[in-house]
Amino acid sequence: RLSQADLMGFTLPYKYGGLNCPNLVYTMATEIVSRADASLMNLFGLQGIAETIYAFADDSIRDAVLPRFARGEVTGAMVLTEPDAGSDLQAVRLRADQDAQGNWRLNGVKRFITNGCGEILLVLARSEPDISDGRGLSLFYTERNERVRVRHLEQKLGIHGSPTCELVFEDCPAKLVGERQRGLITYVLALMNGARVGIAAQSLGIGEAAFRLARTYAHTRQQFGGPIERLPAVAELVADMKIQVEAARALTYETSRLCDREINNLRVLEWSKDLDKEEEKQRKQAARAYKRLNAMLTPMSKYYASEMCCDVADRTIQVLGGSGYMKDYAAERYFRDARITTIYEGTSQLQIVAAVRGVSSGAFESWCAEREPRRYDDAELEELKARLIAAREEVSKAIQFVKTKSASYLDLSGRRLVDAATLLDLRVVATVQYPKGLGPLVPEVSSRLPAGAPIIEKLSMSCFGAPAFADEPFRRTSDWKPLFRGVEQIELSSDQPRMMRACAVRIALNTPGLRFLATPDNGDKPGHTDGQKTSTFLKRFGCQLAINASPFEPIHPVEGRPQQIEGLTISDGRIVSPARGREPVLVVSASNQVRIGRWPIEGIEAHQAVCGFEIVLDNGEVRGSPRDVHPRTGAGVSRDGQMLYFLIIDGRQKGYSEGATTGELGLWLKALGAWDGINLDGGGTSTLVIQHGDSARVVNRPIHGGIPGQERVSASHLGVFAPPVKPGE
């Protein structure tokens, strides 16, 4: 599917069939893929192998390999780790022997190779037997053949969809990539930089998926008479998870952006032959500066994002409790998948070792200092900047203190220095680079240890200024579009925790000329109506908009047959069907006041009324159930009573929209702006229809009899009469 969408050559140049996208966009795509499946990312994310071939191999290898990568015909593997050479790649023993004709042969064993069964293999091997350190290593390209054998498939804790192999090379033919002796010190280090950002993006995807699951569960799980999100301990857990994910995203995206800056300068130098000496000098200086900065930021991103991922996955299980421990929910899979992110492509401890060099060499301080002169019109941001500068000065003092000590003291202090610098970097990125996108951070920088202490022991995590659960549970796939005067429509979708598509309308209740109509009594018995489709109801009464409303029985395949409304319905002040108790109702007065609650509702005289199955939103609190997924018809009213919302979520259509729980219906209504909400009749009856010229247009995709787009006959509807939009409105 990825190759069909032309997504397997994301960053490759057009000449090889790639998309020529920057790394920042590729990082975003990697996060999205990982959110769906961390194992799939290990195929999608190995495109960095193609980038390494493009950067360092000769044209014969490029032309043979890269178009196939871009078409998705081949996948690759980084073949680095050995049984006795894990993090210490200088200890690699796999031999590369060259014969008299100049041909290379590989012999040895590699272990823990992600996608080791891939077609294109980049192998780190010892080409200089007399040199025992990293200078004796070169990088080789080979393709899967009978001389490469998968001896063992690892049985892993997580990422089960991605094979991890032990490979045996027996006189395997190979080609040298680039120059001899530069395999580790140049090519693999460049490859690892990209891989670090890739694992950071994978960590983001897993963390985001886990957070969304925890947030939804906290909203919909009912305990002690309400959703568990009302419990302060649970709310704090989920809020902290949101902060961690957004912080990691800010740092990872900024790192990707700066990696693009480095690559862009290098490519301009490579491709442009007519640069004047001054511009060439500036480009080289910029490339060196970005390379130095990225050597610090890439391990920082991988370190923070992967640790965040494990923590968020662990907290998700805690939010779900016993359910999280079971395989009924994806929480346990996120937990298992997350654990590898702190290990492969360099453990967290090695990321600290790599990052502390930049922290202690001045890269961190210069990066912060470049951003400090920026001024803001917003006084709060200016205050935040001042606090960040003060925090940076504290970190700088700690760095200078450590540098006066021995090398072993720096090693001992490395984690704390990197933690302090990383957390400060997060604040700087979010406040300076993305103040509107992420909201201002509120740093809570704890005071330093007693005077003269070597390190800042703690820089507490910051709050992004947004309340818990403030983000929307759906994507807005369109903007609000005017249909009639005071009536607007929007389309929504989500892929978590399943595919959902919806349409919603909002109605300004103070609009002149606006009025409502519930289905009038047109049957032979009290409480009965002659069933009709929602589009038929709209055309029959001349409404501009209509939805299905109260539950009913029985279901008839054709219109005109009697159906009984199961609960209260009032049409133009006349009771069509009496209430059956304190059932959930939506009531509209003659002056267009709208209330949602249990019948009878005090303080309002019902001119129109329909009933539903369940109150899903009560005074801003989601009340629905986390079980039973169906198509849904919902309605909600804003806190000030000025806006009415209709929401239709399609369902029972795998691959398009699978439906929602009543808890999710309440959550979506709340995100739209409702304060109280009701689940009206749903299932195959869920339909929203609008006037379209002289006919009726069904806005959503109802399903009846297993046929998508087929309307079901209903006993009850609620129609809206609205004037047309005036020119210029």
C-alpha cells in the first residue's frame, strides 16, 4: 500500500522516482505510520538506507538501487550489530576480503538485524585486518542471495510485525560504498543520525496512540457516578502524558528542520558550480555549524522521545487499570512496542554520551543564545523568555563547573547535564519556535543545588498552557461552511480508536426566522406515525434541514406503514407520543430556547420535543458508555444556550466508518462546543438531510440492510426551517 501511494521514496530526488521531500515532512509521516503500527514503521523508516546510498555510493550503485527503493520493490536493512559488537561498533569482526581482481567477499555473523530479510543490505565490515579500531571498518552494499543466510529469527517482546534476524555471511559478494576506512567514522555515523530522528518519530507515534487511548478511556469509563477523568489522580496522569508527547514532538520536529538546513547547504555546495567565493564560504560555515548542532540535538531527541514513549505507554496501562493489562485493549501492545525504542539505534545511555559532548562544548549555549534576542509583542511570552534566559544561565554555570573537573566527573554528571539541557531546549523550542502552535510553556525551573554544586539536579517539566483534554478527538476535514442563515456544516473524521466519519451542523438559535418542527401526529393511533425517510420528511414539510430523532418500532422497509414512537414527542405544542418516564429529551420552546435533560424539564414550555436513549453530556461532563459501537445521531446545546449542534457519526462500514460509542458521541459533542448532549435514535436510522434546490441531499452515508447510502424509514424526525444566506454573509 505504501508503494502504491508512492511513499517509499520520500526523501529521494525526483530523478530516482522519489518525492524529494524534506526530512521534516518525512519525520511527520513516520510518526503517523508509527501511530498506526510501530512494526510497519520499521519498513517505512528504513528509507534512510536509500539516503545513505544516495549520499555516499557511486552512480552505478545509485542507479541500480534507488529507483527500486522509490517504487517499493525492495526494502533494506542496516547490518551493523554483531554478537560481540553491539553499542561498541569499533569491535566489529565480520571480515571483508578483497581478491586479486578487486572483488569483495563478506564472511561472518551479524545479530539483531531489523528487517534482516530485506533485499538491500548495508554491511559494516572490517576491511583492514591490521587496524583494530573504527578506522579499519568500511561500509559495503550487497543484495540478498544464497550466500546470506537467516540463521535465526529472534523471539521478541514487541514489534512482532518486524522480523529481527541473525545473518550468516559466507563468501558473500559485495561492493564498497564510498571510500575504505570511512565506514564507521563517516557513513555509519551519518546513517545513525537519521536513524535517531526516525526512532524519535516512531516513539512519538507510539506515545500519541497510547495517549489517545488513555484519554478516550478516561472520558468514557464510568466509576463512582461519573467518568474517571474527574478523579484528580487520573486527570493528572493524562495531562502529564499530553505534555510529554507535545514536548517530544516539538524537539523532534525542530531537530528535523535543522537537519534539513545542514543537508540543504551541502547540496547547494555540491550542485552549484558557479557560487562566488563568499557564498561558498558562508555555505560551508553554515553546514559545519548545523552539523555540530545536530550532533547534539539528534541524540537528545532520540533520548527524550524514547523515554517519553515508554513512560506514556506505562501510564496508559495505569489509566485503563485491569483492562489495560489484558489483550482486549491495545495498551499492552503499546507498552511492549515502546520498550525497544530506548534500546535500538543506540541505547538511552549512549544517547547521553553523544549529547553531552554538544552540551559541554558550547553548542547548547550558542543555540540558546541565538534565540534570546527575539522580541515578542505578547507580554506573557516576553516574561517566559526572561525566565528561560535565567534558567539557561543556571545550566551554563553547572556546565562550566563540571568542565573544571576531571573527565570521569563529566561522565558521572552527563545524564543530569543532558536532562537539564534537554528540558530547557524543549521550553525554548516550544516558546520561541512554535508559540502559537503549542502554546506558551510555563517553566517551573527549580532552584539549583547549594552554591557551588556541580549540577542542576532538577528542571521540572513545563505546562503547555492548555488544559487537559483540550485537544479535539477528531480531525476537521473541512471548515465550517454556511448552509442557510445561522446554520453551518462541518465534516469530521478520526482513525482512533477506529475509523470514524461524521458530519455536524451548528445552529445559531437567535437567528431571525428560525423555527423547528418535530414529526406531527399522522398515524391512526396515539403515538403512531406513518414511517418515512428523513429526505421525504424534509421535502414534505419544506424544511431546510432534518435529522432522525426519537427511537421507534418496528422497522419497515417501505414508507407509509405505521410505526410507534417509543417515548416523548411534541409537535407544535401537541403531544404526539407521551413520555414513558424520566427519559432523556431535547426540548425546544416557541422562542427557540433549547434544553436537554430528563423529562420533565422545569423552566421551559415545550413547543417541540423529541426523546433519545441516553444523556451523553451533562453540564460539560461526558456521561456515555465506552461500549457498544453503532452509527450515532446526537444533539447538543452550548452552555449559554445560544447554539444547537447536530452530530451524525456513520458506522457499520468497515474501512470507511465503523461507528462510535455513546461516550465518544458525548466527547465529540463537547469538542464541538456543546455543554449538554443527547444520543437520539441511531443505528441504520442515523441520517442528516439538507435542502438542495428542489430536492433533498443526504449529507452523511447511512446504511440500511447492509447497503451503504441507503436511508431507513423512521417514525420521528426533527426539522429546521432557516432563511437563505444573504449575499455577503
